Amino acid sequence: MDLRTGNLWKKIMLYSVPLMFTHLLELFFNIADIAIAGKFAGPISLGAIGSTSMLITLTTGWLIGVSNGVNAQVAFYIGGNEKDKLKRANTTGIILCLASGVLTMILSLAMAEQVIALLGTKQELMAEAVVYFKIYMLGAPALAVFNFGNAVLTADGETKKPLRILCIAGAINVLLNLFFIKIMGMNSNGVAIASIISHYLSAAMIMLEVVTADRNYRLDFHWKYFDRNIACKILNIGIPAALQYSLFSTANLFVQSAVNSFDHVVVEGNSAAMNFDSVVYTMMTAFYAACTSFIAQNYGAKKKERILKTYFITTFYAFAFAAIAGVLIYFFRSNLLYIFTNDAEVVKYGAIRLGILSLTYCLSAPMDNATAACRGLGKTLVPTIIILMGSIVFRILWIYTVFAYFHTLQSLYLLYCFAFVITSIGGNIYFFYINKKVCMHMLNC
């Protein structure tokens, strides 16, 4: 798909839908891992996997961040039809992604026990959690390679092939989970082994596509194509993007600590409700990815009028999808929560969260999409600082002032609404300022 021409409303939707299903499949396969472990391996294995989930999100967030830098840079060179720089960007990108994957694996293996203990993991879960995390992180290089391939393909407008690859690898992952746990009698380590096999399989399949495809994104690897200048550009986008993923995870830790101050049924209800947050936010990220790729290609092609249109269209789509999903969740929230529990008290407290957050999901669209748009223009440092202020500083202040005063679930969950609005204002002011500078530069050129 050429992102520089044609009807933006239609092309953005065609681009985003396969990406949305890709992200949802990733989420559902992760849920399947947890469900199979809980059903067949027992509560200790379930707890071991759950106790490392936040740590895995933090570590793999760095791999996603670097691949975001690759995506924006590759799309920019495709848009400008700069074939030599595109070749260099591909080689530089795979080296950086693979290096980040290997480094993440080494650090994770070396520090697993200390970090998992630091998170306050229950003693009865500790041994199994460490083994699970170490085995899982052996797949970090494969995750990094898959993220690279996915970034390159989507930069060229190809979103269906990553979806097909993930379908195959995910289905094999579920079958291997059942094989290792139900037939071989393994515990969470069987889930980890199944995961890394599927990771390496998906990495191999996507790299086969990148190396053999007769397309702009074809990888012609040679060390001489490594470009330090392009590496700096990728990391200038990738490192702040990675920090942003970490910031959101860190912010959620503070909110979780506030939730933990209530009775255990409140904590359980909150955990059940969070599953629906993940589904909606995951759907929205497809439009943010579209925003980055479309803007980067049109920036490279110097088509300034399509940059602003892309931002408005992707923001509208993300807002509309979240609003529709949020309204449906709001009206059926109690029924939906019974999917995860049979306890009426747990459902009651989960419904309080969904009653507030389901109607505010859409407010996050201008915030996150402004960051995605800036990434397409090669700017991520200032948006990351804005996210830091809105998602970390503001939330901490709210928890220690408003929530500390009222100490109700309603006063806690309302912080999301205000954080979204405040951060959206700052992010959009910066995006429109940068977009104006870019347009002026194009005119001068």
C-alpha cells in the first residue's frame, strides 16, 4: 500500500484493521498462556506468570521502542524514494534491534532473582517465577527480530502478512502450551518454552519475508551498510518511545498500590476490569501505528497537506472506536465481568472501575496519537517529557492529594480522565507547533 497517494480515510482503515487484529491476537494469546497455566498447572504456576508480567512488559518495551524508531525512519526513506538510505536503514535497524534483544536477554538472565525479589514476589512463587522469567527472556532476541520485521513491513504499508505470521505462531504456541503442561506434566516453565519457540518461529517467518520480498523493504544485509548517522536517528526516536512504554508501566504501579489499600475483593475486581482496558487500548494502538507510518512516508515525500489530515483522521478513528467500545462495555459491564469471576462482590467493585473508565477510554486518543504523529516527524523527546508530567507526576500528585483526602475508588479512577485531558492539551500544542515548522521548512526547500 502506497501511503503517499489515494483516499486517506479508506487507506488508513485498510491499513489499521489487520494491525488491530494483530495486536488483539497478541493480547489473546497472552491471556491463553495464563488461562492454560491456571487451568492445568495450578495456582502456583498462575501466580508465577502473573508476578512477572509487569517486569516482562517493562523489558520488552525497550525492544518495541527501538522498532518504532526503525518504522519511522524506514517509512521516511520510502516516502522520499531514497533507496540507498533505505538499504542502510534496514541493515542498521536489524543490527540495532538484534543488539537490543541480546542485551535485554543478558541483563534479564543476570538480574532475574534480584529484580523479581525487589518486586515483592511471594516466597512460595519465587523459585518458579525466576525460572519462568529466565526461560521467557531467552526469546528476547527473537522478539527483537520480529519487531524489526514488523516495523519494516508496516512502514511500507503491509499489515496483512504480520497478521498471518502471528496467527500461525500463536496457534502453535497454544498447542505447545497444552502439550508441555497437560501431556508432559510441566508447570509454568512449559508455558515459557512454548512462548520462546513461537517467538523464534515468528521471527524466522517474518525475516524470510523481509529478505526475499521483491519490495522496497527487502533487506540486503551487509556490514558496510551500517550507518552511524541513521543509527542515531533511529535511537533518537526509539529510546524516548521505549521510555514512554516504561513510564506508563511505572504509572500503573502507583495506581495499583492505591488499589491495594482496599480489601482483597476490590483488588480482584480491579484486576478483572483491567482486561477490558487492555482490549480497548490495544485496538486504539493500530491507529497510532498508522498515524506514524502515514505521516513518516508523507513527510519523506514532502506532502505536507497529508500530514495534518492523517493526524485528524487517525485521531477520529481511535476516538470513535474507543467511544463505541466504551459505551458497550459500560452497559454490559456486570455481565462481562462474570467471564472472569463468579463472585458478586468482585463484580460489584470491577463494575465501579468500568463505570468510570469505559466512558473515558476515548479521551486518551488525542494524547497518544499526538505522540505517534510527532514520532512520524522524527520528534519524540518532548512528547516523552509531556507524558512523564501527565502520566507520572500528575498521577502521583493526584494519589497523594485528591485520593488521599477522599480515599474512594471513584476519586482514584477519575485521575485517568483528568490525566488524559491535561496530557492531550500539552501533546497537541507541541505537535501543531512542530508540524508548522516542518511545513515552513518544506516551503523553503
